[in-house]
Amino acid sequence: MSDGARPQISIDDEEGRQVGMAAIDVVDDSTVRASLHVEPGHLEPGTRARLVDAVLDAPEVSSRRHVEVAVPLGDGEMLDRVRERSDNERSRAAGTSCLIDADLPEPGTR
């Protein structure tokens, strides 16, 4: 992005409290990176999947063919949701994060 702005996405719980956020970096015309974070503690089931959906549906992401996602290591809900929404997913541990490289399906083919 030319102005250096980094798109961010956040999701709130039913009471309006922010429970998840993601920062997005556009790498090039085909690739985007996203770093996802959720608040510690109990979250309503589906919150983590909802954050993944919000990120993958964002225009900066959905218009690309490849995504690199960083999620907290051990967050199976996020990992499973990325796998459900992508093709050719590869993941690996890196410190306290799980790094996921995935190809996104063509729009309208899900």
C-alpha cells in the first residue's frame, strides 16, 4: 500500500468488546499476509472461525490467490477454518505461532 497503512480487521462479541483482530500486509498482486490474534480466555464457540472468515472475505485478501496466515500455535479452530476455506494448505510451527501458506480458490468456486 502506497501510504504505508496496514489494513486491520476486528471482531467484537455480543457486548461490543473486541475479541479478535488481524493485521493484513499486501505482499504483491497475488499474495497477502495476515496475522491473527484473539483475546485470551473463554470466547464463544465460532469466534475464531468468524475472525478467519472476516480476514479471508476482506477485499485485500479475497482478491489475491495466495495467503500466508499466522495464528496462535495450537489454535485448532483457526487452522481448521483456514483449511476449509483454502486449497493446497501447508502449515508449520514457528515459535508461538502456526504459519499457514495456502492458495485461495477462485471467487465464486467455494
